[in-house]
Amino acid sequence: MILSIIIPVYNEEKTVIEVLEKIKKNSSNSFKYEIIVIDDGSTDQSKVLLEKNNHLYDKLILNENNKGKGFSIKKGLSNASGTHIIFQDADLEYDPIEYKKFEKIFIDFDADGIIGSRFIYSDYTRSYNILNKFGNKILTLIFNLLYNSTFTDVYSCYFAFKKDLLNANDLRTEGFEQHAEILCKVIKKGKKFYEVPINYNGRSHQEGKKIRAYHFFAVLFEIVRGKF
């Protein structure tokens, strides 16, 4: 089995190489890793660092201009050849050591998809903006009601799933709301879904976090539209 790890990058010169090194150190006996990096028109040294460290990934896709996270994710999906997909942010909020938990569930239960929950964390989670947490709780509740599920954290970056449950060409969105579109499409096509606890070292906006409060409404719209 092959786990395609899709990593969108935009101005992450401080962390992107460390993330890639963590993935390389986290080799698996169960899955082969296919590491796909998409530089989304970074204006810092991210692109230069990536080109100098080409031993840390399998594919590097370069966007000439900043197109948005969703655009980059779609490109990554279109270039993925794995049996399973997982998304990895290029900062250090999520630790690739958690992949082992996803791999075990895929193997033990033949799961269609798995969410890594920051709210049932195994060791630690960083305290962060209370409004972000409230927004996530509301989105998760609405999602569970519409899709008859019991997730605790639908907007965790760590969502892994079988690749054949999603056709990248069917994706309409290209912003932060695309995560909701992907989740909705996969949930509707699959049957067996799980959550695993993960640790979370969230950043503040001052430290580089890019998602904003107004993205809540676009995400909510995608959750509702995805159902109907």
C-alpha cells in the first residue's frame, strides 16, 4: 500500500524542511510513502530550500503565483499515485509521527477514512483562540447532524482516506473550504470511518496561521451544499 502525503506550502521557510525530515524519519513497514510538495508561489525562501533538499520528497509542483491552498491540494491529488491519501501542513502544528495511528486503523479495520482529532488528543494540545474552537465545534455538530456521524473534529488537517473515494477533477472549490468539500464527498461514498487521537501544536496568526474567522461561512456552505 502507498500513502500519498500531500503538502501545500506557502511561505513556510522556517518549518517546511523540518516537516519533511520528520516524514522521512517516520518510515513505515506497512505503507510506502509518496511525498508530494506543492509550493504555492512562495515569496520567501521556501522554494529555494525545497529545490536544495530534493532528497526529502518524491514530487515538487511549483505554482507560478499564489493560487490558494485548495488549488494546490487539487494539483497534489491529481499527481498522487497512492492507494491512500493524507494531508500535511508545512508548519509544525501536526506531527507526522501520528501517521502510524492511521496506518494501523487502515490495516486492522480496512477503514475508508480516518480523522485525527485534536480534541481527544493523546498527550498534549496547545491552547489557542477560543473563537476557532467554538467555530469548529459548531461546524462539527452541523456536519454530524447532516451526515449521521459522530466526529469530534471535522476540520482537523489530518484526514486520511482511500484515494479511490475521491476524483480530484470533481472538486469545485480552491480555498480553505475545500477541506469540507473533500470530507463530504468521501463520507458520502465510503462506509467505514474512524477517529484517532492526535497531538496539536497550533500556531497563532502572529506565528503564521493563515485561516481566518470569515472562512467559517464558506466552510459551512460547503458542508450544507455537499449534503444536498
